Amino acid sequence: MLCLPDSGFQPSVNKHNVRLDVLVDWIEGSVAFIDEKLSQTDVVDVLCENNVYQSQDFASELVADAWIELERRGESVIDGAPFEVYGRRIQRRYAWDGNPAYSFCLLLSLQALYKGWAGKFGSDFTKQGDLFERLTVECLERLGWTVHRTGWAPGNTANIQTVVKKISAHIGEPEIPGELAKWISKDAKDEGVDVVCSDPFYDGWGGRPLYFFQCACGAKW
């Protein structure tokens, strides 16, 4: 298995001090990149060997919850999941490069848990951030949403005024003259909004379902 993450795993005696999401990411990453299959017993043994848990029975409680979450994740992406859960076991379905989009998102999650490892790649997340945004846009479009990408990048250096004008045009809502200056500096970039997602009505009027996304990645994603 992968070594234990730098965060999210605290000694647990009478209370579970292991974050469930971190535990599941760790198991997923281990199956995707290291082990072809794992059992709940394997995971419990590693947790106890590393003194995260003293009691195997107590550790088994949280590991059982992790298996439920793994099943939910697998069902949510249907055939896209590179693993399959069989009772108390989880098994890799195909190698990590069989679904590079999934593996990329999993690595984004893991890099926040392994800060020492992630630090070896430097602090410039521009390229992976651009890829993450483009992947997000493609996924949303395939789900049927109308998508507008706003994220600032070296190849997309529009200031906040331009970003607001384009979003206004995209969602069919007029920009209120003079209001932007009250809230945001003219030197602002995208103010954290990378993707705007909507489901427009046929008549083009406003009032549509609308979502604003931030595609943050890196150590603090």
C-alpha cells in the first residue's frame, strides 16, 4: 500500500481520529497505483502496524464505512471506476493509464495528503490547474450543461471587467453599470470563479439554474 498520508490519520483509541475521506482516498490510491487487490483485513493490519489503532475491532468499524464509500464512488462513475468492490475486498479493474482522467483527479486529491511528495514538483500549479479546468468543462458539457470557462491563466489573462461582461452575456443577465467598482479592484483577475455552468431556457431569459465553480488544485485544493 501507499505509505500513510501526512495528515488525516491520528491515533484512535476511544474515538475515530482518522478522516473517512482521507482513508478512502488512500485505499483508492493504493489500489490504483500499487496493489492489484486489497481486503479490509489488509487495511486494518496496516493501520494497527503503524499505531493508528490499537484495536483491530475498532479499526474494522471505520474500514467498513470506507468500503461503503468506495462502493458509492464506484457506482457513481459506473464503468469509469478502475476498481470493483467484492464484499470485503477491492480489486483493480485496469491499470491507472486505462482511465487517465480518473487517475489525474485522484492524484490531485493525493497531493494534498502527501505534502512532502507534492513539494518535489514545485509551487507552480499553472499547467495542472489549466488541465483540471479543461477536464471539468468537458465533464460538465457531457452531462448536458452549458458551460463558460472564466479561469485566469497565462494564456487567458482577461481582467475582472472582461470576465464579468462575458459571464453577463453567457447567462443573459445585464451587467449593472458602476457596481463592479464598489466591490472589486480593477486589477482583479477572476476572483476565484473558473467555470460557470447553467441550463438555459429556450427563450434565453434569465432565472435559469446557475452554478459557479472554482477548480482549485495544489496543496490547498
